[in-house]
Amino acid sequence: MSEQLFLRSFPFFQDLDEEDLDKLSPLFLTRTYKKGVEIFKEGEPGEELFIIKSGIVKIYRDDEVRDIILAVFRNGDFFGEMAVLENEQVRSASAKTMEKTVVYVLKRRDFVSLLNHEPKISLRILESALDRLRKANELITDLTILDARSRIIRMLVRLSEKHGVHDQTGVLIDLKLTHQQIADMTGTVRETVTKVLLELQNQQAIHVREKKIFIDMENFKNLTEAL
């Protein structure tokens, strides 16, 4: 897919006419990162918005003991918008690739100019920001009141909603996640994740297919209803 076609399919830019899209496309830089590369670090100055063309990126914070994964983004997702919208322009979290990743990058000066020219884009960004805030609040609530097993089950639900491939019997979470990464998402330890996932497999609630988790909706539904 060409850059212009990709941007046309991106929700922020769907309202732009061809002339505006022609002006916008050259403003984006294309960068390619290998797996495991830091795109930026928490606390660093930030002046770029990133849109993922291909690959997977985790957004996380480092509490000096472990990573806390806040979100996992992939093709068509964007990140880094907070720093380019705020006056301080400081990254509130870190970003690292989970596989080879290609991104489109827009500088802050061009981003702000675009917002001034197209107010509709500001509304779309606000909608996305509010949705992310709602999900962050849900995650904070889970980490506060739920036990480790329940947190892991709820995280599987969230991952299936964002990264799920559905068929008649269930949902395949289309991400290859290690037990440590799931632990970093749920505030648990790797051993606990291994134990819970094994229990869920024994209950026929999930299956592992080529290092990806498949959720059997018929058996998994009873677990989520109990939360």
C-alpha cells in the first residue's frame, strides 16, 4: 500500500480531500526499526507523532524493577501524540518494537499546522484520547481490585478485542506474547502467568496455536461472567 493510500485509510485523515492529502503525504518521514529497538524513552523531549505501517510496538513505563506495559500497538495505530500536543513536549512513557516495524513520522510543527488547518482532525484525536483514557482507567481499576488470575483473564479479553481474529468457535489473539510480557501487562510475575494459562488450557478455555493464544468462547465465557 502506498503512503497516500495508507494515510487515506487512517481515521484521522479520512475527511481530507485529495489536494490536502497530496500536501500532507510529503511531510511524513518513513523509518524502519529492528525488533527490540527503543523508539523513544520516558522523560525524553518529544516532537514527533508515529503511525505504524507494519509491525508491533509496546508502550511501557520502567519502575526500575520491571517494565509495566501500558499498551501494544500495531498496523494502523498511532502513538506519541501526547508529547506533540503538550507544551512541555516530554515523553510520558517509552516505546519499543516487539518485531521489525515500519512507521510514518510527522514532526510537531507540521502536526500543529495540520490541526490548525483541519479542525476535524482535532476532534478525531480527542475521541481517540478519551477512548484510551477510559481503557487506562479500566486497567488501573483491575490492577487495584482484582486478583492475579482475574487480571490475566481480563487482559486476555482486552487483547482479543483489539488484536482478535474471530471464527465460529472463538478468537485468536494475533500476537506472539511471552509469559513475561503478559505479566508486565497485568502486574503479576511470569510464574503466575504460566500457572494461570496452564489452568485455562486444562479447562479448555484457551489453546496455544503457534505461540498465539486462541480463546474458546464457549468455555471462556463462564470465566468472564464470574468476574
